[in-house]
Amino acid sequence: MLESKIKVLLSTIPIALLGAVMVLGVQSAALPALAQPAQETFFESDVRGANETQGGGGEAAAAGAALLRQGQISSSLSDVPGRDDTQAVVIVPPRDDNAVLSGILTFQASRPVDLFVWNNVELENTTAIPEEFGDLDDIVNIGGKTFALAEVGSGNSASVPFTGNAVEVVGEDEPFIVTYSLNAFPALANLVSDLQSLNSFNATAAEEGDDAGNDDDEG
């Protein structure tokens, strides 16, 4: 009697297990497969971050796009006025939102170069800067904007902290290659200019010119 019960019990176990497997299989087939998010490449992440930053506008957007880049760039003819046949590399171009970048650039160039930082200059069209205020050859118009070009380093290699709107490496008339690492943080800056002494100088010069003209007429 006991042996009969054991045989019956053993014979029912595979059937029960088979039924459970079939039920689980049906339930699994009924559940939709969960889509796995695609892995974003470094290039896609960099492009997306830049688009979100410049497309959003405002200080919060500009402050959110830290730049961490590394690579090599070959030189080409400089677009800066007055640099005939000069080879250059713009590692950090000016942004559409005029954000100021602060960070560190480490570079190695295949030829001796000079490192320039561009700073945005907002001058009214009526503002004239006379020669009495010094050498202004490094204030140039590039792409419809006015920049003051500050030379902050020179040589074949360096690690340079900087703050400005753009960073450029300038050589001579022979092509070169720059290997670089860049870590910079952009933010919108408050433009604070005080040209009162310049305007006063121009006003005084204009008055003196008028007086001289009147004296000539009287003479």
C-alpha cells in the first residue's frame, strides 16, 4: 500500500513541474521586453551638451557645459587680420552666447608657438581710441566681433591657466600640429566698462580742434 502511494506521488511530480514551466513560459511571453537605453558615445555626449547649453540661453545654461577635451589639431592660415601667411590653431572658438571660459590648457606643439587668449571688446561705433592711449594693434575684428588678443605664453609646450572668450595657438609661416588637453568652464560674464577718461579726452580734443579752427578763420 505504501509503495503504491509513493509510485503515484513520484509519477505526479514531473507533470506538476512541467505545468509550472509551461505557466511561467506563457507569463514570460506575455510580458513586453524592456527596451535597454542605447549607450551614448563620448562624441554624442559632447555634441548634445554643447547644443543644450547654447540652445537654452541664460546664465544657468552657459554654466552647465564644462569642456573636457583632448586631441590633436593641425594648423591652417590664420583668419586674424594682419597675419599674412601665419599658421594658427583655434583650440577654443568664440561662442554664440559670448560666454567667458576659465580653465587650464596643456599643449605640445611640433614647432614653437605663441598662445593667445581672446577677450570680447564691446565698443560703441562712436568710440574713437586715439594713439595717446597706446598700441591698439591687438584689438581686431574677427567674424563681426571685436576682440583684444592677449599673449599669455610661448614655446613648444606649456600648461597655462586662462580666462577669456577663445584660445588660439599661433606659429609662423610653417604648418604645425598641436596636441592638447583642455579643462574649462564657461559662464556668462557681466560686461563692466569705464571709458569716462577716454570720452573726456576725446571731448577735450574736439573742443581744442574747434578752437583752433576758429582762430584760423579769424586770422
